[in-house]
Amino acid sequence: MKQRILGFDLARALAIFGMVIVNFKVVMHAHVNESMAWLKVVNILDGRASALFVILAGVGLSLLTQQSRLSGDLQLLAIEKKELFKRAGLLFILGLLYIEIWPADILHYYGVYILVGALCLLLASRYLFALIVLLLIVSTLLFFMLNYSVAWDWQTLAYADLWTIKGFTRNLIFNGFHPVLPWLGFLLLGMVIGRQNLGHVAVRERVFLLGVLAAVSAELAVLFLPYARLMGLPPIYEIFFNTEPMPPLPVYFIGAAGSATVIIALCVALGEKYGQKRWLMPFVYTGQLALTFYLAHVILGMGLLESLGMLDKQSLAFSLTCALIFCVFAVVFASYWRKFFLQGPLEGILRRVSR
């Protein structure tokens, strides 16, 4: 039996924490003038926690199919692909149901990423990188050819024609919260990372440095913007220097991919060094229940606040406090749950149904 790499679970926990913080801030409309420094810190997480989550899914695909890919056992690989197709379908359906509760759902996009990722399992890493570049090129061209804001009400974040075939397809592929173009690239990048032996210090350091280079390059591009304006850059091209996730253009993608890669390398190093230490394992267990907490932070966390009339127009400090309380609850629950069960509630169901 393959030994589980604790660092990936730890990174997944950090991704969940980041998503909870961002989503609580967004749903409470916590864009206020007070605590602007904290608001900037929280805004850094926007789009990056989700990107880390998707990259880790790609890592999981590579690890899950490692034995069959490396051995050339096509029969075993076919079985694993079939399970992945089922899992992708279930996540897609679960996400569609979840949209009614949480319009910013990532699960139905996630299902598409996994479906395509399963089809790309045997591609060499260089071809996966080529696909990532192609996704960035196509998504950027579409941004200039089409109206990215079509169907969006940016004040309420409502999407007018989501439940029409045309609107749903547009949202899924082009201008949704996590569109396939180019977000699929995060999963493909994760597949490449998952093929690296991060347990080897030299490999881990190389991955870490590449992540730092990508993240720093993205930030330097933003710093270059004032000089580009002085040189007469047309206003429409300023969007290229945007590091926000909507629209997800190349500078954002490179920065988010770089920061996620750095976090993964650091978490793997932390897991390698401290292993089964008592203080580390609760966070590892939290990462193993990521799907459960993704749904729970909206259904239970936000649901409770809504029932108390405390969900809308709150301060940033209040939204952060609520998010951190939920994160603490998640760590405690995960630690208790894993004493009795190997998988989380939803993770166990998904695994059984997809077999």
C-alpha cells in the first residue's frame, strides 16, 4: 500500500481555510474602509485558495494512477479511469444541485476538470504544459473577441441566463467563476507536480524555486503597469496586468500557480520533517475532509448566520472571525471523526458510489 504524503493533505487544509475566509468575506459584502490592510491580505487569497484546491486535485490524479501509468498496466488504468469518470459525473451533478445554494460553486467545474484530466493521464508532462499554454492563449483570445461581462450583474454576482443551454455553456467554458478556459490548466499543472518525487529534497527545492519565480514574475508585471502607461499602453491591454481571478488572464494564472506550487512544496517539506506529530495531524485530517467542509461552510456555517440575521453587510473583522471559528470547528471535527473513520462523510460516499 502506498504511503500517503501528508503534505498534500496539509496543503488541502490550507486551501479550504483560504476558501472559507474569502467566501465569508464575499457573502457578507465585507468591503469596508476600515482595516484596509487586512482587506488587502484577504484579497490576496481570492482565486488563489481555489487554484490551490484544483492543483491538488491534479496531484491526486497522478498519485492515484501512478502504479498503472508507470507499470504500463493498461487494464488497471482503464479501471481507474472508469472510477474517475464516475467521480467526475457525481461531482458535476452535486455541483449543479449546490449552485442553488451557492452560486459560486466550483464542484461542477471540478467534475469537468477531472473528466479531461482522466483523458490526459498518459500524456507526457511536456504535452500537459503545452495544453496549459494553449488554454491560456485561447482564453485570452476569447476575452478580446467576446463580451466577458455578458449575463453578469457585477453588483449582485447574479448570472442572468445560467439555466439556458447557451448561458450554462458560456459560464462553464468562458466567463463563470472558475471556467474551464483556463482553470483546467491548474489541474493539468497539478498532474505534472504529482509526477515529481517531492519526497526528494532536490526535487522539492526545484519545484519551490520555480513557484517563487512564477509568483514573483506575476507581481513584477503588476508593478510594471505604471511604466507601461507612461509608454502609451492602450487602456484595454491594462487588463493583462490584473492578478484578480475574474477575468482569469495569464498574469493571474501564473501568479496563482506559482503561489500554490510554493505552498505545496512547503507543506510537503513540513510533512516530511514532522510526520505524525500530534500537533500536525489535526490539520492533515482536515485536508482529508476537504469536500465535506467545502459544502458545510455554506450549508452549516453561512446557513446558521443567515438564520440569525447576521449574514449580510458585516464588517471585515466580523467575517474573518466567523471564518476562523468555522476553521477551528473543522479542525476539531476532523480530528474527532478520523478517530473512528478513515474517510470523511461525503468523501466516503463519493468513493463508494464511484466504484
